[in-house]
Amino acid sequence: MRKKIVAGNWKMNKNLAETNTLLSELTTKLKASSEVEIIVAPTFTNLYSATEVLKSSGITVAAQNMHEAENGAYTGEISADMLKSIGVETVILGHSERRAYFGETDQLLANKVNTALQHEMTIIFCFGEELQDRKSDNHFSIVEQQLKNGLFHITKANWKNVILAYEPVWAIGTGETASPEQAQEMHAFIRKTIANTYDQETADEVSILYGGSVKPNNAQEIFAKTDVDGGLIGGASLDAENFSAIVNAI
């Protein structure tokens, strides 16, 4: 049975003191549960501190990105081995902001996926269409292309290390709103695409998170959809009260 997951992507927010305060608040409000996995992704500089604060809490720490190379002359980059050496074994790859602002391509992401799998890391693989894709009714083909180019080269066995996160970029900070029905429609399509490429068992076991501006007032309705297994939360994860409410909604 696939896992229910709520992951908080903190992006470029929270210094060390603010990170520790928020983590302490979360450990008070959220208790480890077999029903839902909770993940937080602070910025690189605060990852080690986060692993220390969250020891024995049941909350997983993830990195927001990593480089595809093992080491070398890549100033400012972080390797899989560096992450694992401080106890971080989960990484977000392909976030819409990495694709848009830093030019990350499907091929680059495929390379990062390979490196993460070689290090037996868990991958939260992000993908999703932009507003023009949705308006031109091209959203299904864009999502299918991103999955096939960035992820569908992996083996069936590798899928145990993959969590999917669908991000409708058009519904994030644009004034447009994605309905729970639109989320379910796309998640069902994603699961069908995996089944057609691999098999139904693989499709049924992978957790697919929704990353389209989930908040406490819409989380329960979104999470109630059959193929929505949780959320990748942005801004609302920076507040302990809001993030806890979203976790409880699942």
C-alpha cells in the first residue's frame, strides 16, 4: 500500500535560528505516525542542524537539490555523498523553480536521478505544466514528456526510491486556481502513464504528491481524491500552525 506523505519545501527561507525554532515547533505539534510520512527540506546551510534537531522525531529531512557529479570543480554545488554524510537521504529533484530559473533540463534531471539512485537515496521528482500549456490543452503531453525523459529510464525496482510531485506551475502565484478535480484528473493520468510504461503494480505503489498551492483551507478536499497521496507544500510549510493543519488534513 502506497504511503501518504506531506513534504515541506522551505526554498530560500529561514536562517539557522529561525530553522531551529520552526523545527522545534513542528516536533511539538506533530507526532510520528505510521499513517503519514512528514518531510521537511530546509536550505543547504541548515540541513545538518535539522537532522540533529529532528533525531527520533519521525520527521525526515530532505535536500532541495543536488549535483549529478560525484565531486569536482563545481563551485557552489553539493554532492549526494555530502548529503548522505550528514544523514540526509532524500532529495527534491526537478522543482519547477530549478527548471525555470536555473535551466535544468530533462536530461540533466535524468543524470541527477541516476546519481541519487546509485547512492540509494529517495527522490521527490517534480514535474508539471505551465499556464500556456494548460490553456493550449497541451498539459497531458507535457507531463508525459517530462516523466519519460527524466524518469522512465529507471528500472521497476528503482521505483521504491521514487516519490512523484505534480506541480501545476500555472496554479502557483498566478491568480489561477486548480480544483481538486483537476488535481485528481492529472494524478490519474500520471498513474495510468506509469502503468502503461511499467505495470499496474508499480503505478499503484508510487506515491504522487500534489504541489499546487495547498493550504489548510483546501488540503482536506484535495487529499480526499483517490490518486492524491499527499502534498509538496511551499509557503504554508514555513508556518508550524499551517503545516501541522495540512498534515492533519491527510
